[in-house]
Amino acid sequence: MFVSVLELFKVGIGPSSSHTMGPMVAAGRFLDMLRRGAFTPAGLRVQLRGSLAHTGRGHATDRAVILGLSGMTLDAYDADEAEARLARIGAEHTVRPDGLPDLRFDPGADLVFDTGAALPGHANGLEFFATDAEGDVILRQVFYSVGGGFVVTEAELEGGDTDGNTVAEPHPFRRADEMLEMCARTGLSIAELQRANELSRVSRAALHDGLERIWSEMSACIDNGLATGGTLPGGLNIRRRAKALHDGLRAEHGSNQGMPHTPMDWMSAYAMAVNEENAAGGRVVTAPTNGAAGVVPAVIRYWLDHVPAARRDRVPEFLLTAAAIGGLVKRNASISGAECGCQAEVGSAAAMAAAGLAAVLGGSPGQIENAAEIALEHHLGMTCDPVRGLVQVPCIERNGMGAMKAVGAASLALRGDGAHFVPLDAVIETMRQTGRDMSDKYKETSLGGLAVNVPNC
């Protein structure tokens, strides 16, 4: 399965790619099935299973499903329109998607948070039911939200390759060792391998425009977060800190107040700005998920603003390199916190950012792979234990720490020659095994860890 840079970095809304974006996409796909069906539906029901049931309210899964069933899409999301639709559906108990009759749907009764056993395919399961005028089920469909906004049906998951594209890419690496062998044989960089694979699917103009949009949206998200204060929604009364941190750093700039480690504070400000926007339900880019959306843009902004000779026109190289690494992790392990804990989210993001930074700093393929390996290795075992099921504590600060680890990993790798003891493939497999063995309490259910040991009100 080829993972495109344009799929891995998706523009969407917070607070979660797997719990917000994915369910909205799944609801839209279910409507499409109904539009193609030979029957006339009269009502809808939805059951959220596994992690979606445990932390769905904090992650706005209920809102996402309702809006998706109303016909709203991520591309056309409008915050004011969303609130109006939610209010109307709550009062009328009816959704009115285009191309279908009005459908009965009472959010209080027809959207069920089933905290029993998870569905067998993945921790993030959704069961959609369409009913006839008598209330009998005429269509049932299971979707899994597998991380990063990616959604698959039961059949697609069982089939293995969910790409949906039969075109063979010119450099079909499935492992890091294959990627390095191809670089050595062709003389291409990792970014050039990824670019060639992308161009087997999309035009050069579409790839260029897509990469430009990704960084434009990431940069705007940082700027919005740095300009916004106040308190985050959800009931924890967490103050937004990125603006004050950034204002303080700007006040110190050019004075003698700064410390040698001040660049780390800038990175934290950038990363926290993104994840505060995400926690507030703002517009973010999966990188590779919403919960880890701050790491990659923070490292790019750090490189552009604080590293001499950094050039804006090399951001696509950074993103393509990061996507190659993210694709390896997604293909061979997971980028889902509900499946493998936060090692799969912030750990993957740190590996992607470390690789991208090493690339634009002139690293060889071996050094780039080493940077990703170092970053991911030192996130192994990290749990996903959000307090009250909100993508706030410890998620926001964790992105700042992930950005710091990414820069440290890239720097350490560039001090070497690319030779190292532990290969990236071994770390990815270790992450997969660790996630498999990790208790469900620590995989985005808010049943253990900080979620039960920190007062949440």
C-alpha cells in the first residue's frame, strides 16, 4: 500500500484525526452507500465501539458523526454552519443529506457509545445502520478509523491493501532497508524516490499545489495559535500558553536575556500553538495525526526561522522525506494512538520530522534513516492517556517535547556517517509489538495513566 504525502498530511479539523475527522468521513461514505442502494431508507443509527466509545465525547466524535450524516464534509466544513446544523438536528431529530430523503436521527437515542468489547478489526470501530419506515435494519456497515483520518470498511481491512489504486509506483519500497537499497542503486534521495512515486498517481502541478497547500495550512495554524489566548474548551480550564510564550520570546529577542537553550522554547511555542488550535477544534493538518500535528510544522518553522541558509523552496523536500518515513510506520505498524499508544502518534511524528530536517540539512539517506530511527526509538512505550478524553493533557506539551527530540535526533545522526546498530525497520516492528502488548487502558481510552491520576475537574 503506497501512502501519499497528500494523504498523510490532510487538512481537517480538530481535535482528533481518528476520532473526529475519520468518523465524519465514515458517515459520508455511509451516505454514499445509501445513495447507490436499491432501497429507500427512513432512519439511521450509529454505534461507536472501542476507543471511540470511551473518549468519543472528549474528542467530539458525536459531533463529527452527526455533521457527517447531515452531509457536511471536511473540505466544506464551516464552524458557524456546523453549530446551526447541530442545533437543528438536536431539535428536529432529522438529518437532510443531499440526494436522500429526510432521515430520522435522534442524536440522544440513535448515537450509542458502546463501551463493551471493541470490534475485532481495530480499536476505533463504527457501526452504521439504515432502517426502513418500520424501523427494521436494511443496511449495516462497519467502518474502522485507523489513524490520521484514514477510514476503511471491514472488507477493505480484511483485504489488506486499501489504496484503491492499481498503478504500480516506480520505487515500491515497503521497508526502510528497501528504501536505502533503492537510493544506493538509483542515486536518488529519499525525497526523490517519494516524489517519483507520487507522480505515478498525480500530475506534477497537483503535487506542487498540494505540497504548497500543506505548508501554507501548517504555517497558518502556527500563526493562529501564536495569536490566540484564552482558555480551551472541554471543562479542564486549560489556559492557552503558546501566545504568552511567543510574546515573551519576542520581547527577549536581541537582548541579553536569552539562554543557549532558547531555540527549544521557540519550538515548543510553535508546536503548542498548533495543538492548542487542534484542541479548540480549529483547522489543522494531520502530521501524521491531529494529536501529533504540532511536531512536523514546529520543526519546519524552527528550521526556516532559526537555521542559517534555510530556504522556503526546500519545504517540499522536507515533507516528501517525512512522508516516506510516515508511510513506512503506517504500513508496518500504526499511526493510531488507539492501536499502539502515543508512540504511534508523537513518536511517528518525531521520526518524520527528524528525517525531514536531516534531509534539508544535507544528510545522506543513511543519516536520514538513522535520524528517524533515533527519534522513534526514544518514544517506544509511550502511552496515550488523555485526561477526560480531551486532546489537551498531556498532548499539547508532548508535541513540543517531540519536536525537541526530532531536532536532537537529526543533529546526532548528522554527526555520524549513517552507520548505526539498530535499523529503523527493527524499531518500527518493536513499536508494533509494544502496541500489541500494551494494555488497552493506555491506548486512548482514558482508563489509565494520567487520565485517572490527575484531577480532571
